[in-house]
Amino acid sequence: MARGRAANGSGTQPRLRADGRWECKYCAGRDPGTGKLIRKSVYGKTSAEAAKKLREVTAALDAGTYTEPKRMMLGEWLDIWLKEYTGAIKPGTLKNYSDNVRLHIKPALGAVRLCELQPHDCQTFINRLARRNAKGKSLSPKTIKNIHGILCKALAEAFRIKYIASNPASGTILPQVKREEIHPLEGDQITDFLQRIKDTPSEALLYIAINTGMRLSELLGLRWSRVDLKKGTIKVDAQLLLKRGKDTERRLGPTKNDKARTFKAPQSVIDLLKMVQYEQKKNRLRAGALWSNTLDLVFTDESGSCIPHATIEHRYKRIVTDMGLPERRFHDLRHPYVKLKTKHNQRNCQHLLSFYGIKSPNSELNHIPSMFLKQHYFFILY
């Protein structure tokens, strides 16, 4: 019995090809140049699979949501996306994107056709990242979340320009990210810390960090033009960025949240900055033509060069270890300052916390007795 013809506009009935696949043909519109019909095909391992794909295509054509399949591989699209669609992203962030694409996404999914990538492929990819490798190591949930975010952004752009009909990574289930626990210095630990940093190469930077709440990158990127020693103010509008490659490059970039802030510094901080300036002038005279502080930085080495982030972090961790304490992040130095400011300047509390990404000072900053802070940090109360 002969097969009936498909309804007009709904494509052809499934046809068995010589290669064993089933094929359905459909019309995807007209060529704007020639006016001729554009004929396309969908394929399936079975007649039912080919018919199902045809119904999906014709439904999309009727709804006006049809997206012509692209033959490019996901790896090709990722290269295009990184080059053409990331212009507004900071260089450091773009470097991170490129590294994760090269190291993780491309090896696993780069050879999959962009139009054929499925939600299951994305879920399997994420699950594999979470499993331990042959060395017994696995990526952290936070790193996996970042990698998924990169993939999702690239696919969202492909969807926006109608290269794909939907974003297959949008519903991926991710491993739960545990909030990083804060370990600020407490009580007598602060006094001990301040004693230990005296007369060390990083004394001024560490002292200013604990008394201003500035990030390490902001301190290393602080310029003399942003310090008013007469008015006692500091303007934070940049941070020192590190670009890794064949030649390591350090340069200034915008702050983490792209916002500048100016604050009146404690007198003890201003006095210390005056000493830093005096020592820097002596170093400049000694270095002569070798002086290299082209960025006008407050904190440099004896030749005027930028101080590496790792150098300060190493010195800080060594001091903490010598105090007999578990390892702490440099970032934790900011929290005593934030706690004190929120307790004694409630009007500006929310504005201040927005800079530090803290939602609840009561739950995160109850590490240091207020009386201790009032006795030892009275100069911060301004």
C-alpha cells in the first residue's frame, strides 16, 4: 500500500536512505537573493525519530522561532565568542575565561556540534568535573560553578543571535558551593599581630590594611596622587592587576566593583604614609636611573617596582603561622574594620557593607569584643 503524501508545508514522509538513516525533507523559507525555496533535511535512526524531528522543525517554523542549524563545532563557537563578544569584560576576567575554555570546556565538549549540544551533555560535563581524577583530586564547587557560568554565557550569546534554538546549559544542576568561612583576628590576636609586623618590610601595608579595610590589590595599586596627606583622605579607584603569560605584566585596572570611594583615614595611617613617602624618596635617590615607579605607587620595592601579591600573602601567612594560628586569608584582615565601622556609624553602614559583599554584620563580624576595639582602635572612630 502506497504511503500518503504529507500535508502541504509539513515536510515529506520519512524515507529510508542507502546509509540506513531515515530522512525527512522540509522547506526552510526562500533564498532572499534568488527567491528559490531553501530545502533542508532532518535525519533519524528510525522512521519515528526522523518524523519527530520534522514535527519540531515545522512547529518552530510556524511559530517563527526556527533557528537554522549551524554546522560549526562548540569549540569553534567558543573561539568566536571569546574574540568577538567579550569586549566589555576586564582583561583579567577574559584571561580566566580563555584558560577555563582551553583547559576544561574544549577538551570535553569542543568536538560536539553547536546545534547538537544537549542539556544531558552539559550535565554530564559538570558531573565529570566534580569527580576525582586519577590523582584523587577534584575541582571545587566554586570553580565548577565558574566554568559552567562561562559555558552558559557563551551559549546564551549563541541563542541571542539565533545560532541555537535554546541554551542547553541553562538548567544544569551544579554542586553546592559552601560559603567560605571567615577567620578574622580576634581580641589579643590583633595586638600580637601588630607587634609582630613592627619593623618588617610589610609593616605599613599590613597596618593600613587592618585599619582601612582595603583589599590587597587596592593597597598595591594605591597611588600617591590619590592620597591627600594634608586633608588626611585616601581615594580608592584602582587595583593592581596581574597578567600572566610569557612576560608577567602588572598594571592598574578598575576596582572589583567598578566604584571609587574616598574616605578620611585615621591619623595613625596618615602618619605612617608620611614615613612611607620619606623612605621611598630615599630609595629613589639610591636607585637613581634604575628607579622604576612609573605608576606612582605608594607601595614598591627598593627599586620602585610593583610588589607581587604573592609576596605580601606569603609574609602575612608566615606571621599568622608564627602566632600559632591556622592558615588565614589576607582578605580576613578587612573584617575587624568593617565591624567597627558598622557599630559606630550606622547611617553609612549599608553603603559600607556593599563594598565588602557582606549581607549581615551580626552573623559575620561578631569576632572581636567592642571594648577591645574601642581601647586599641580609638583612632578609627571618625
